[in-house]
Amino acid sequence: MYLLNVLPLIFLVILNRIQPISSIAVGVGEAISLYNGTDKIAVLSGENFSSTVYQSKTAWAVEFYASWCGHCRSYANTYREVAATAWPWRMIVRIGAINCHAGANLNLCRQHGVRGFPTIRLIRPEAVFDNSSKAIVIPATDAIYVTRELIRQLDNMHRRYKSWPDFTPANRVIFEELYARAPRTTKLLLLVFEKREDTTGRQLMLDFSKYRDQMTIFRTTTDGRLWRKLHVNNTDIPSLFVILKNRTAQRIPVQQNKSLDADNRGVFNRAIRLYIHQTNSITNFNDQEFDAMDQIRKTLHNKRLMRQSAKNREYIEANIDRNTTRRKVNMIDLELVLSHMFRQEIPQFKSIRGQAYDALIQWITILTQYFPGREPVMNYLERLLSKVKEQSDGFSGSEFQQIVDVKTSDAYLPTNHNRYQHCAGSQPQYRGYPCALWLLFHTLTVSQYQKELRQIDVREIPLAIKGYIKHFFMCRECSKNFMKETLNITELDTTNKQEAILYLWKIHNHVNERLHTDITEDPKYPKVQFPSKFLCPTCKIINTNEFDISNTMDFLLHYYSESNIDSTLISKEYHLSNYSSNRPEDLISKMEFIDGTADRSVITRYLPDIVQQYPLNSFLLFLILIIGISRHRHCKAKRKRYTL
């Protein structure tokens, strides 16, 4: 009987020793890697970064990204294409990626000065720390441009490493000296004539770097001795010659494309491989990986074309998941988006000073005034604002993180939310933080309107939002697009109290229109013009595709109002979060003990919430306890049998 009384207490004590599932990604949802073993990309993390990248014998190009970032997901296929192109270069440079959204990687991304996603940094060979990494400018979509920028960065550091190809143009070399400049083991010597800014020759050197002991490639970019010797002029380039051992030259026929925007590397690469096969000039030559990489690039290119053609397809509104669109705004999402901002995004920055500091003050001020939160969260925001204002000279990201981690029994922002509700996607990579961010923006504008103030500054919230997006939103492309969308923000009609609500609603629909059928779009929840006909049958003018502004305004005021926010899940965990932490030992300390046994009514009250918070752990412990009870009864029965 005594065992049955103390079993719940034992349950709690054991549970206290187990790390809660939610702590894997505290308050930020699931951090899913955008890359896997099928990509030619090393998946890096805080655990393997140092041992893999630092003191490596090769250079490393590393993409710092966040899995929630829409542009990062859109960019992933571009980076896969870059990795496929650079796979034959792996003796010189490796391609890697790290997800900064994973909590364990946050400090590493901060150390590397990442101020937006995606960011590619090139780290030199044998680097001890990121003391000489260079940022590579990322073009929006084209893998060719990214590859060229990577080549230029490698060119800037190639003189330090003797085992690397010599990218320096052989402009002052006479024809007879070419073999003298090549390694003695050279069996095949090639010469590329090209413009100085062209990267074809350097890319070919990297392509065949595996065979550098047998094969040497030079490039020449100035009309000089070599050009006159081989009768090459500017109308002939780019062109390719093989320099024979008898000091004669033979042009390798290549279909020329004189545009700098063209990818000549492919046709030159295939021409060289064909020549090697025909002449058997390289021992143990195997070019199958080139064919495999070409196939990968072709597949990725076709996917991009398919997405572009999908833009032209008419969308049928009936495909919307109506159960999801019925959902109310959920307080879990609103608190979770604040948690992500304060605990993940803002701490990412090494320094928060000047305009960034002012934007942060403005943003938190707006939250204290208009966020429709419960009392402990509002207390938390007010104290956070006070603490931030005390640091008038600004602070580092890590110092800000220490500020936001302070909580008391009456002022806290929960850390045990780990899954979006209204903004949950059909797969972990969809919706989430960006969706909840828009949810927060709309909720703030409606909250301001419904404060029933005689006068409101309709530009106050849009300007605060713009400041946050400009200085802290880590998705580079998204931030840049938002700045374009809000160029006219100072022209808002200050006499119209509805202006801020309608302004952000229109911008959001512009974004939805741009991203419809994009790779970032959740196929189950397409980005349509909001609200849909299903949600608001009267929001569009009959027989047109135009919105009725009056009816739409009424809908927005209801949909994003405080009365339409679902807080049922919040209330279930409220008494757990009301203490300084959510650990089981805090619950144990609150239980009453009478005659050495725990008060069952108290335990009964807390156990359902604990099971909800620790589902897997609870199930395993339940099995252990059942086995324990069974063994206890079995032993008791055996003792009775032997005492008869």
C-alpha cells in the first residue's frame, strides 16, 4: 500500500532527471536541416564544425542559413547546384552548410558575424578560427554567378598554397617556356585564351585538380607573345589549345560562346575529357563523376523551370484546407514568435548599437503598448524594455540574451512552447516563424485600433515593424523586399484610423502573390489572397476579383481581435509556467506531505499537465512503474506461499 502512495512521487523524481523533449529546440519549433546525405554538402553543426572545418587541409565554403527562412529554402537548390559543380574541386575546397536555427548552433553563427541568411563564408585551409574568412556575395538565384564568385575568392588566396592550381595568367611567358613552368610529371599541358574577368580557365584548373600531377592548365588573358605565336585574337576567345611535347600546339575545337554570362566551362570540360579518352594521355582517368554531377545540375535546373511554369497555372481556391483556415489566431503562436525574436534572432548579432538599438527600443515599446498578452507576459515585456533602456550605449547579442533569460514568478515569456498551432505547416519546413510574424503584425495594428483612443499614430506600428525587419530580420531577401514594399510608409493617411491595418494587409497580399507556387509554399496551405472566399464570402465584390474594403475591414477587425485569440492551450500550462521554472522539482516542492506520503489530490492535479509536457518520457516511466508493481506483487505472493 505504501508503494502505491509514493509511486507518483517516484514518477516525478525520476522525471526530474530526464531532459524534457521540448528542450531540444526551446520555443522555436523543429530545426530541420535543408540538406542531407544525397547532396554533395557536408551538414555541419556546433558539434562537428571545429573538427571538420578548422585546421582542414582544404578551404571550406560554408553556408550559414536558418531552416525557417523562406529565401534559404528557395536558395537551397542553387546551393546544391554549386556543390555539384564544385564536387570535383574537393581537394581544394569543400562545400558545407550549418543551420543557425538549431539552438546548439546559435553561438557558432554569432561568432562568425552572420547578420543575415543565407550567408556564405569562405574559410582558408588550416584556419584555427574564423579570423580570415571572407563573405561571398550571393546572387539571388543563379548558381553560375555564385560559382564564379567562389573562384575569384579562391584566386585571391591561391598563392599561399603550393598544391593549388596556379591561377595567375601566363601573360609574359614565351611559348617555349610553358613546359618549364609545368611540373616534370606533366603528360598533358593545356592553354586557355580568355578575357581577364572570365573564370573558365580557373574553373577548368579546379575541375581537373585531381590529376594535377599529370595535367597542367595555364590561362592567358592579354594579347601578347602567346597570342601572336598561336595567331589568336580577341574574336577567337575563349579558345583552348593543347601544347605538345614537341613544342607545337593544337587547337581543340570548342563551340564558342563569347558572352561573359554564358557557362563555357561545360563545353570546354567535355572537349578536354574527349581529348583525353582519344589520346589516353592521362593514366587512370575516370570522368564518371563529371557525368553524375552534370545529371544533378540538370535535374535541379529542370525543377527550377517547373516551378516557373507553375506560376502560370490558375489556382483553384477549393484546394485550401478549410479546417486550417477556420482556426483562430492562437496565443501559443504569438508568444512563440516573441520567444524566437528575443532568444534566437536578436541575440544572433554581435553588436546592437546606434540605429539598431533605437529600432529595438521602438519595437519593444510597441509590444508593451499593443501586444494582447496575459499579465505575466506583459510584465515581462515592460521589464525587458526597462532593462534595455538602462543600456543606453547598446550591448552585444550575448548580453541581450542574458537580459531576456531573466524571469520571475510574475513576469516571464514561456520557454516550453515548441510547436506552432495556427501557423503549423503540413511539414516542419513550411510556415512557422514567418507566418507567426505576420500574425503578430496584424494583431498589433488591430489592437491599436481597438484601444479606442481618440487619436492614434497610424504610422507608429508600421515604422516599428520596418525598423525591426531592417535591423534584425535575418532573411536577407525577405528584408530587402519588405524595404521595397514600404517605401511609401511616410505617406500613410494619418487621419484614417484604419490605415495601418489596411496598409499591412495589402503588403501581405503582395507578398503572397509573389510567393505563390514558390518552393517555399506549403502545398497544403497555398499563399492565396487573404481572406479567401471561404473565410469571408462578403469580402469581395460580386462578380469581380476586387476586395470590398469595408467588409474586409470588418473581417480583419474580428479575425485579429483579442476576442478571437485562442488561449485554451495557454491556460492548461499556466500554473506550470507560473513558477520560476517548469522543472518537475518545482512541482514536488509545492506538494503537501502528510504522514510521509504525498497528497494524492495535489498529485492528481499536476500529473495530466506533466504527461502533456513530457509525453514520451511519461510513457516509458509508466511502463517501468507497471513492471515494478507487477514484480512487487509477484514477490509478495511468493513470500505468502513460503510462509504457509
